[in-house]
Amino acid sequence: MHEDGDVDSDDIRPLVAADAGELLTLQRAAYATEAQLYRDAFLPALTQTLDEVRQELQSAQALGLRRGQRLIGAVRTKTVGDEIEIGRLTVAPDLQGQGIGTRLLLAAEQLAPQARSAVLFTGHLSTANLRLYERHGYRETHRQPLKPGVELVYLRKEISGP
């Protein structure tokens, strides 16, 4: 971290199963605002258990960004063929809008150098997320109803591949 408080990309590190509790705490804080937006306290990110997060960290790649000892952002990825799936991009609510999500998104795209495209999804009311993804070259491919009043917006970006 620089003296002015800016976060370096050097602060982005892989997360492991031992980070599961801290990651779950960050995830629940970040998704609480989404729950309010969608009027749904049972979003999957809020109902996920500690064991499920631990298991996910053992089977997928995850990056975390720390400010001092505090985990302030995280993202998970999974590579399927020549595509990287990006999910659960979370930033501490009190630090949103400071470029942390951008740094994590760009770092996640680099985790699979063989990938030709990156895909992700977010809810249709999550306008800040949609703006972030569109600003970085993601384009909507389709929408899928999740339940009444909630649509998932799927986005894709072509990235450098082999």
C-alpha cells in the first residue's frame, strides 16, 4: 500500500481454505446491500455456510485484496475450457467506489492465460456492478429469470488467449 492509502495490485493474493471465515464475513457484508436492493435476505451468497466456502476455496481459484490485515475485497474464478468464469466479486461496503473491484476483476481475468473469454453474471438491479463490467468491456449476452422480480444478467468479454 502507498503512503496515500492507495492499494497496490501487489496486495492481491490467493485465498486458501484458512481464509474462509474472513471471506464469508466480507461476503455477507457486501451482499447485505444486494439483499436490501432485491428485498431478499436469502440470496445464495448470504446463505452459504462456512464449510461451503471452505470447500469452494479448495476447488476454485480465489483472490483477496488486503489493506493491512483486513480483507477488503475478493473474487473467485473457475476455468472451464477456454473460458474463465468470474464470480462473487465482493468489496467491503465502506470501501466501494475506490477501484478495488476493478483491480480484482482485472487480476481475475489474468488467472487463466489460456482463456479466450471471461463470463460472469449479476442481478438486473445491480446497476453499479453492470456499469463496472461494461466499463471493462463486458457485454450482455442474455438474461435469465431467477425468481419473480429477479433476473440474472449474463455478460461476456473476449480476452487474450493463446
